[in-house]
Amino acid sequence: MATAARTLTRALRTSARPSTRAFTAAPRVAFRQGGRRFYSSEAPKSSSSAWIWGVGAAALGAGGYFVWQQDASAAAAPKTFAPKFEDYQAVYNEIAGRLEEKDDYDDGSYGPVLLRLAWHASGTYDKETGTGGSNGATMRFNPEASHGANAGLKAARDFLEPVKEKFPWITYSDLWILAGVCAVQEMLGPAIPYRPGRSDRDVSACTPDGRLPDAAQAQDHLRNIFYRMGFNDQEIVALTGAHALGRCHKDRSGYDGPWTFSPTVLTNDFYNLLLSEKWQWKKWGGPKQYEDKTTKSLMMLPADMALVQDKKFKQWVEKYAADNELFFKDFSAVIVKLFELGVPFAEGTENQRWVFKTTA
């Protein structure tokens, strides 16, 4: 099943950008296996072990210059390396080449969980205090690694560790965000401009629990969480469209199931399904969640349903459901904003972002 879904994805990559209707017309059974959920608070889980600092590499400020010792000798002169676009493209290619390396991982792609890692690394930002955000990669340490919302993300961090070892000059902070960019583009999403310059921080910079969305809550909670980061209603709805990807897991969040029939292909199906399907409470022993009446194979979280229960949110759900290109345009803009929250980029780099070539 996973192979069939990936084969269809590769075929679509060689043709024009697919519309939502193209996926609706495809055999739905090919997409009913899951990926990884993108956001929402998850039940606490045993903590991941603390991660050590980068292998022999340290970022010098936010300017993108790196220095390390070539050998263990104290007398050895440090080597300075100024990475260029081609170097970051090589990292992108390495990640893209490994996304589907394990057929038994969810529906065969690490894309959704890598995007979720980048999201959760960025979504801790507080505009009032200037703390959190993607600068630091503090999820390598407890207590942040064991926050309920981050359950299951050790899989994404472990997946990227060999990439870090192969490219020791890149910071974990930049690597995690680059992986999120790669995931979106390789899952047929829009181009996501990328700007490097994040530096890694230690455990003292870990953010408190509770800064990420709680899936059980409604519109007031969503606004409190996202307004704290500096987002508006339109941006909240655009970001949530990433729920077209991945699925929830009972052993992590407590919730279970995918949002769409194509959990490794980014489209506006999340919005279409919210509006077109009839949703009912799922009768089971887990937390409250919705299931579609037609197949009972899809799910929506209470926080998802708030997007159609709130009039201001719903108008954007309707716009994105009707126009996949509009969704892609707005999603690209807001994900770039999310990924750059709290990053002290060097002056003059505001418009210096790169768009990586996809591997297909």
C-alpha cells in the first residue's frame, strides 16, 4: 500500500502541479495509511535522552560561518568554512534521498514528522519576551524533549542525526528547519524560501511547556497560542492546512488516524474535507475526536473543527478549499514566517533567501 502511494506521488511530480480534484478522483484506498501528525498537544511520554552539542562544529553567531578543529591536537589551526547555496542544497538532497528509506515507517515517508519537528521547534516563540523559536534547537534537551506536544519527535531527530554527522558544519537549528522545507517541497507542496543563520543553544534556553496548541481546545485557545507568536486569523488557518499531511498516533497523542486520504501529498484536501464531509464524534475509549461518517477512516481534532465553527476562521477555510494555489501561496508565506521566528539573522539578509531544487 505504501509503495502504491509513493509510486503515484512520483508520477505526479513529473506532470503539472496536481489539483485537489486529482486526488479526490484517485483510488482512496491507496492513501489510507498514515503519516505523522503535524501539530497539537500530545500526552506526556518518557523523555528522550539529552542530545550533545554538534559534532566538532560551532556556529559563529548568525552569519553562517563555521569553525572546527581538524584533529585533536591543541596546536592544530582551526579551519573556517563559509557554506554557500550549493552546500545547503547538498544537505537538502541528502534528506530528500532518505525520506522513503523505510517502508515500514508509517506510510513510508518521514516527511510529515520532519515537518512537525520544524514546526514544534519554531512554534515556541513568544513575541513579548523574545524567547523560543527555531533558534537554538533546544528540543535536544530535557525538559523540552519530554513536553507532551513533542511526543514522538525523537524519531525525526534520530533520522537527522546521520545527516548532521555527514555535514558537521550545519547547526541543528538550521538543519531542522531545512528538513521541514525539504519535507514540504518533496511532498508536492509549494516552494519554501530558506534563510540560514540559526545558532544552537544549551539547556538553559529550553522553553516552558504549554506554548504549543492543545488539540482538545477551540478557537479562543488557538488565538491565544498563535497571537502570542504574532500570527493573525488568516495565518492560523493557512498553517493548519498542513494537516493534509500525516496522522495522529494512539501511543503518542492519544488520538488516532489521518486527516486526509493522501497523508504524504500536500493539497488543500484538509479544508475540502472539513467542509464537505459529515463529521461525528468517534465512539471509542480515547480522547474526544471526530470521524467522517462515510468511511470512518478519517479524523478531525476538536481544534480542527473550531476552524469551521468560528465565522472568521471559516471564511478562510472556504477560500482555501476553493483555491489550492491560493492556499499554497499563503502557506508558503506563513511557514517562512514561522520558521524565522526569534532568529537573530545578520543585518541585510531580510531578502536573501534560497529556494532549493527538488530531487524529483
